[in-house]
Amino acid sequence: MVKKVIAREKLPELWAHLSAEGLLILPIQDGPVVLFQPWYAGADVRLDAVNSAVSPKDIFLPREETYLHYRCSGQQLELSAVKSEEPVTAFGLHPCDMKALEMLDRVFMDQDPPDSLYQKRRERTTLVALSCDKPDPFCFCNDFAVDPTDAPGADVMACLSGNSLRLEARTDQGKAMLERAGGLLGDDSGESVELKEVVTADFGLKLEGLPEDLKNRFDDPAWDELYKSCLGCGVCTYVCPTCYCFDVEDYGHAAEGERFRCWDSCMYGHFTKMAGGHNPRPERKERVRQRFMHKLQYYPETYGEIACVGCGRCLRSCPVNLDIVRVIKALGGEKVEQR
């Protein structure tokens, strides 16, 4: 197992080295928020940030991507794929986002055939996870068995320790990345870092048996009240690390154009509108119900666990506080003290 260490003041040298090898994505201060963005010289890298405003899922599922060009000439149709083979290093993902990535992998890769666009990005990306020791009041990942100090799926596990960043390779891909960094990294002493236990917010949620219980709650009166405050803005789906809805469209004209896909949201009125004009979820109530039933029942039925990692982004971002904690409690998923 390869263990390395680097002083914090030398991190800009490491960023420059990694960016020379390919695309380097880091949590960077962008105005009032932190976002995962490509590194540039002088970027304000925030490894100390609790969480980015938007999850790093767009590293693998971009907000918009053109993947096919077409050209027509008479009876001939020419198709050309848009390819990118640049290696990527995603540095600083917290364990909650790593857990969410595992959930996306099931959707996009554990199928036949897999989603090739997503799969290729995963294969060429080295994942450097960063332990989290300062959760804020919105974080509740402990409820979903996420250890904020560890990310089992990472190629490299990193932690801030005093004035240093310690790095531990966990895969061959991670080992190769550290070895290429050469003299920038020093050998770790080998002494284990005693990471303190990180306790996140306790909202009193009762999750055991919830997916099974919701099978009979489709017409629950709770939905009649929950949806009323929803603005339909879709911000919850965009910031969420486990939402993955997208749309596919063509842009151009009869002679030539391109096909692209982009993020979409089940909270939008036209999301389920069909070519004939019928819309099975025309009202906000149906759309709110669909979003949370997918998280709490449909995904667990297929993959065995609730599609939430307790990152707290929906709690931070929803302008009317219609977040997953509120919905779980409204549907009876709240711990009650026994008398």
C-alpha cells in the first residue's frame, strides 16, 4: 500500500502537475459558493469546505454534452461520434458523494448494455476522496451508514492532518497517480492517523422498513399537503448527487446537426409530456410524489437501499424547505420515544 504526504503550501505544485497530465477537477470557491470545477492557476481551492453547492455528479453525467454529429447528403446519412479520451482526476470528493457515485454506477453501468458515455468517463477518471471532519448542521450522512472519514470506492483516500495532506493509494490506478507525482510527495511515516469519530445531525429519522411501508402510501393524504409549497424550480434535483434524469434532443436542420443530452428534472411540468400531448403527471402533487417515491421506494426496490446519502444539499437549497427529511417525517418515518 502506497502512502504519501505533502505540505499544504506545496499543493499548488501538485495541482499544476496533475493538470498537466489531464483534466483536474477540484472544489473551488466561485463567488459565494464552492463548486467542483477544472483547476486553473490561482484558483481558490477549498479542501476545507464541508460540501460543494452542487454535487460533482456532472463529472460523469455532464449538464450538457454533444455526443453525435449528423450530416445528410441526398440519400446518404453520415454519423460521427464525439469522443474525448482525456484522463481526469477528480480530487476532494467527500464520502457522501462517493457513496452517491456508487448509486449512479448501478443505474448507468450495471445493465446490459451499459451507458457508454457514463462508463467511459468513469474508466478514465481517478477518484481522490477526502475525509470530512467538520459536518455542518445540514449533514446527516450517518443515517445512511456513510462514514464521513472513509470512502471505500476511492482510488486514493486523502485526509487533512495539521499542515499536511496525507494520501493513501487503494487501487492500482491510485498508486500510479501517486507514483507519477514523484518528488512532490514525501513518504508517509506509516503511522496511522487517528481520525476522530464524526457525528452528523440527528433528525430523528426512522428509515428501517420505510420502502416497504411506502408501497401502500401512494394515495396517502400527506401528499395533499406536502406538494402545496413546492415552486417546481427543480433546484433539489440539480444539487442532489443521486438524481440522474436527462433529456436527449437534436439541434440543427435537415442537412446537418448534432444530438446532445442534458440534465432534466421530474419536477418540471413537461418532463413526462408525451408526443400525443398526454401528461401522466400534470400537477405538482404528482411530480413531488414521484420524486420522493423514487428516492424512498422505487430505487430501494431495485437496488436495495434508499437513494439518499444525507449530504444535506436539498436542505440547504430548497427555498420552501420541502426537503427529504421533511417528507420522510410526514410519511411516518420519524422516531417516536417509547413510553
